Amino acid sequence: MNVEQMKRVLAEIITRTDLTPCVVGHRGVGKTAGIIQLCRDLGKRYIPLRLGQMEVGDLVGIPYRDGETMHWSRPSWWPAADEEGVVVHCDELNRAQQEDTLQAIFQFVEPPAEGQPRALHTHTLAPRHRVIVTINPPDGTYQVASLDRALIDRMVMLYVESDHACWDRYARSRGLDDSVRRFLVANSGMLAARGAPLEMPVEPTERGWEMVSLLRRSCRFPDGLEMEVYAGIVGREAAVMFLHWCAENRIRPVTADEVLERWDEVQARCAAQRDDLQAMTMNELVNALAAARDLPLPHEEHLVAYLAILPRDMRFAMVKSLLRLPAVAGAISKDCYDGVVFDAIRQISREIA
């Protein structure tokens, strides 16, 4: 993506989620300038941290004792809790000269756990404040450290590359010299040369898919950029497979919650589902009911009604799975449900015998 696209994606992420974007790009491409412009556009104060120049004390503060208790003074850069909105820019994350500096910032760039504030040692960041990271790619042309996968896994990697049309619009808006601008129109190769591919060692993880889920629910990315954003979380191969799957399955399967809570609304959809979508509904129902301690009567009735619309072989497989769940087995074995369940139970008994 170019810098303009980066700003649009960053705006979505930092205004709608508490995830940490990490912008990866070569020197001079406009990463920092774009983030400063974004902060100005959003009305947020910009705080730069040049991590290559910082030590642990610059991040966590200086320790002092109050009676029998040790405290750490708040760093001068730390934003106040009552400020309207701040973006802390962790620049040069992989240029941290000391290993303990990188370990100290690890906690700060990690998105906070649900219901918890973002923190750095004893200091907590107000929920309205956000964090953005930028790095140069570890491609051998920069004096940077490799980031371990645990740290990469906690950020949304965004890859920014040189784009002449984007730079020309920037040059016009800044009133840069016409001779320079016209020269680069004819010689766009004189902008920053593209180096090796920027991809970081990103792989699919449970945390990554949770981040993708949050972004899909909360953000709207420009056409063509959704795949790039997801690739920076679960890897390009997984992102391509996922979006291809989404395109092929735009008619989504009925969910477990819909079956149990709104059966009257989804009954017709359930009956008309293709077998592959029906199997997904069945699997989701079994997983959801496996965590249930009991089965309320409306859910019980809706579940049996769902079983009734299944083809005989799918009903048999579903009942077989449900009978392994203590909270469900007793409910669906009631005499009043014999017309739906009894045939499947009898077939299961034959298999056991």
C-alpha cells in the first residue's frame, strides 16, 4: 500500500479498535510523515518515541521509595489520563540497542486484554490513547534487530511502499519545487527504490484470527486493502485462502445462536441449506452446546425442531454427537421427542450391540 492508503487503514484501526498497527517500510517512504499528518487530521497529539535512543529507564521511569514501597516515576513523555486523545509513535522498534529495552516495550505495544488498560510496567494508558509502531524491514540493508514471532504476533503488520502518484499529490499539497516535481514525473524511478519483499515472518495463530475477527466486525477498509491488512496478521497465504473462502460462501450458514434463539426466523433457511453449510451449522451447534451447563426449554425445543428438518443420515450423526453431551442427552431423550430422535437412538444402539 502507499502512504495515503496507509493513513486510511491506520485511521480505521486506531479509531475503531485498540490493536497496535506496525508500519513496515524502507527509509524515506513517508511512514513518519504520514502518521504525523494522520494525527493532525484526527485532532490527536503526536508523541514520538525514538526507541533506538532510549533505555529502560526512559520507558518505565526512575525508581523511588515511599516508605516500604518501591514506585517508578512517570516518564515525561507519558500522556495524561485526561488528555483528549494521543497517539504514541514507537519509532525504530527494531533499532532498540539493548535487549532489555526491547523487552520493556513489548508489554506496551501488546494490545490490552479485554477490559484491561494498556500498560508499561506500573503505568497504565488511558483507553482513548493509541499506539502505532514503525520499523525498517530486516532485509540486511538496515542495522536492525530481528523481532521474535511472539512480538510480531501481537501487531498488525502494514507494508508501505513508494508510489509516485501518491508522492506527487503530497508534493503539490506541500508546494514543493516545481522543477523537482516535474523531473520526477518523467523519472519516477528516482524515488526510493523498492528493495526486497517486506513480508515479516507472520503465521496464522489463534490470537491472529481473533484480531482479524475484530477488524472485520469493526473496520471498513478500502477495496483491495483488506487482504493486505489480514496478511499482516495471519500471513499472505492464510489471508488469500480466507477471503477466497468468504467470496465462495457469501450465503453464510445459519449460526448456532440463530437456531437456539430465533428458530422461527431461520427455519426455512436451515431446511434449504446445502449439505456443506448444514454441516457447519451442526458443528457449531455441537461446540456451543458442549460448553452449556443446562439447556433451557426454548433452546431444547428449537434444537429438536432443527433435528427434525435434517436428512436421516445427518440427523443420525448429529444425535450421536449430542448424546455425548450430558446437558443435552437427557433433554433430547424425552418421550415427547421420540418422533424425531428415537429412530436415531435405536440405530446407535444397534451399532453398539
